[in-house]
Amino acid sequence: MITTAPKTCLRMPRCRGIEIEEGSISQLQDYLSKAAFTSKELVQCYLRRIELVNPYVKAVIETNPDALDIADELDEERKNGHVRTLLHGIPFIVKDNIATKDKMQTTAGCAALAGTVVPSDARVITLLREAGAVLLGKANLSEFASMRASYYAEGYSSRGGQNRNPYNLAHHPGGSSSGSASSLASNMCAFSIGTETDGSIMFPADRNAVVGLKPTVGLTSTMGVIPESPSMDTVGPFGRSVEDATIVLDIIHERRATTDNHIDRLVSTSVQSQNSCPGPYTSWLSKKDVLKGARFGIPWKRVWETASTNATNGLEYDSLMELIKKIEKAGALVVKVDFQSAEEIISPGGWDWEFGDGKTGSRLSEFEVVRTEFYRSLQSYLNELEETKIYSLEDVVTYNIQHTTQEGGVPRTHPAWPTGQDNFDKCLESKDWPEDIYLKALEYIRRKSRDEGIDTALRLEGDDNLDGLLVPLQADGGVACSVAAKAGYPMITVPVGIDNIGVPFGIGIIQTAFKEHLLVRYGSAIEDLVGRRMVPRFLNLEADNYPYIGTPPEKASLL
């Protein structure tokens, strides 16, 4: 059953009489420059919006008690003729696994880390503060960035509760950057920041009708981010348009990789030499006319092929095929291509990070890399915290068991985690394994996703590369997105429509390393072709179910 929300209770507050719902960063900045309202008044409007909507959506874990004071200081700077950037005075929300050295917590949604003190702001937070953006609050997420269990309620954390999709609250918002996407989709902020290892920016953006831009690993710093897999982790922006996401990317990107040796191993010397974008990324924003003469590939085997037979997502597939026809009508060439390694690294059953070498449970899978890196890198992160009693993954696991009523450390003791923390248990298994198991898996997924995957698919004839690979995000079970994640390559998703249960979907574009400017160019062109996104309808406002993802365990009792 679908019920419609009473619109009056969710009406967006006006800011000094001005309608700011769906307002772009440039529009808000124009209002600020004309003194139509102040940054402090803008922050107050968004805080009021959070008060009205967050009890239903649960996208925000906590708000920044200093936000109004920060906005006040930035208003003073503006009065004195100093405007730092386009983000001066603009409020944003950041995922709760990104460190902020202020009065808010950084916990990845887990109560075990409550009360710990981070040594400093994450690098991306430093850059945004310097740009004059106002940190409004911390976003909810799938606890520990969806790392802790194989079957769980997507968008749930013990600190934030069940984050819901503002388009249809009976369905999940995507993970793990669920709150970053759903808070923005619900107009609780002007932009937001998330992180991705595999799908954690792309899926929430797709299911919340916002633009998600996942940068090449190393283009944005992960310093101060609770790690999952440094070989694949990246920080990226959400915007209600490609322009908004690009404005933020111009602030948070690093011209050179500034993180650890994982990046050195990830990005070859030849690829690093490509790490240069002529001019700011915003200079690549385009209209639909640039599609004339553009050339795109649609990876067919196990990607669009799977989408074409997916009855559940039939409307999405048909809509995306219609969009591709429009792209062709606008003058672009669209050709079928294949990932050479498709049958080796893409499961025919959809997203499966334990799939490798043509089978599930392979020692050459992405999960072999992730669980090894997670165990090691989390310990390094935890050892830098102050005022903590949690120093390792073992400590987190023990805490969850001791507080299983809240944290579901034991299977079938908490409805959000029917399988407890079984992925954490698998991570613990890897700690004493020979290094060559991890290194072989790392080399394998990179080679198969890059040289025998994306880079080959992009090569139409010799060195004559395509302008991007067009892919679905949900109709293919998320497999194309996973190939980009394994490679550490960039991707963007642009809203397209809403399916028959009221959940949005979009189209993704994949490129090779450090080609974000092409994603901006063609993402904005397709956005211009599609038109404006639909705003949330808040269907099933009183939903109280747990929206599970993953494979249900046999005989599991779902509380």
C-alpha cells in the first residue's frame, strides 16, 4: 500500500520570504550577494527543514551546534567585502565517517566510537571550511559503511536509526552514504559529502534523484576518513545538479594524490601523468548540444544484458533505452561494447563482491582485498583517536556483542542485523593470512577491471577512445558500478526517472582514471537533455519496516 504524506507538515520554510527549495548553489550565492538573506538566516531555514523532515527520513544524526555562529562570522566577512568562493556561507552535510574536529561525533554510526576524539578535521573538511562552506551536521549511513554484515537493513545505524528514502519511505535510500544523499534530496542542505568503496555514492545518488560524483581514487584525500579499503576508498560530492556537484569537486579535489602507499600502488606513473584537468572542472559544464559528435559505449555482456531481462526493473530499463535513443537523436554515436573480463568478475546474479575468477567465494575476489585492508587500516585509524577504549576491530566486535540489544553483535538479536556482524568476523579471519593471498587478489581485480575491463571497453579503435560508458545503476544489479569501484575509476550518475514503486533511478557514466572533466561535460549535457529532477513525494510517511539487502541467511529469524 502507498500512502501520500500530508504536504503541509513537510513544506520547505522560506528564507526571508524567498523560496529556496531546490535552490542551486549559484542561486543561493546570488541571494547572499544581494543581501536578500544572510548565511545565518539560510542556516536557520535548513535547520528548521531538518526539524520538520528528519523525524521521518532520519538522514541526519546530529546538527552542528556552532553552525549559526560560523554563518554569522562568514556574514561579517561578506559585509567587509570578502567572499572566499562560491561556497561562502553555503550549508552542507557530511557523512558520519568523515572526521570533524568540533562538537560533533565521528562514529560511522556506531555507538562504540561515541565519545572518541579525532585528532583533526579530515582533509576535505579543512578544504570546505577554508572555502567558506558552513558545516550543518553529520549524515546517517549504513553503519560502518555497510561493512559489518552480509544481510542487513540498508541505511541503518545504531546512532541514527533507520534512514529512509524520501520518495517512498517504505524503501531504502541506498547505501552506505544514505544520509548524505537523502538529506540533500529532502532539501535539508545545499550539498553533501559522502564516501565510496563500492557503490556507496552511486547507489544513494541514484535512488534519491541527486547527482553523485565518485572521483578517481586519490583525486580527493581520504585523510581523516574511517577507512574501509584504501585501495578503493574515495570521497565525493552529492549535488541536486551536475553543476552543484562540480562546484564542490573544484574545492575538494587534490591535483596530486596525497594519501598513502595504497594510492601509489593503485595509480601507475602513466596514469598519474594524466592527473591534470585543463581549467576548473566547472569550465567543462555543458548543454545538450555537445552530444553532437560524442561517442559512448554501452557494456552489454552481464550489464545491459542483465538489465534487459530484469523484470523487476523493467520500467527502468525501458526508460534508459529511450534516453539512449534521445542521446543518439542529439547527434551522439552509441555502440555496444563489452568488458573483456565480464564473465570472470561480474556475477550473473548481480552485485557480489565475493565473485572472482568466474565464481562466488573466490580467493581472487574484491572482498579478499577489502576485508584484508579494512582490518589493517581500521586499526591504524583507531590508534590515532583520543579518549578511546576502541583500538582494533576486535574491540568493535566485542563491544557489539556486549551491547547486542543496541548493536546486534549476535545474530538474530537486532532486527536491523539478522546475521549479526558476520562480515566483521570474516575480516578477523584474514589478519594472519599470508600476504600473497591479498596481493594476488589486488593484482587480479585491478587487471580485470582496468586493462581487461573499462580501458578496453573505452577503446573503440586503437587509441581512439570513447567519451564514456553509459550504464544502469540498479537494473543491472549494480554490477557496472562495481567494475568502476574495483578499478578505482571515476563515475557519475544523473537522475532520469522514478520507477513503479516510487523510487528514482538514473544513468551512470564511467571513465578511466582522472577523466572527471569528461564526466562533467557529458553528465551535464545528458542532464540538460533529461530536464529537472522530480522532488520527493514522501510516500508511506509512517513506514516502520526494515528494508533489507543482501542474501537472506537460511532459517534466519527476522525479528
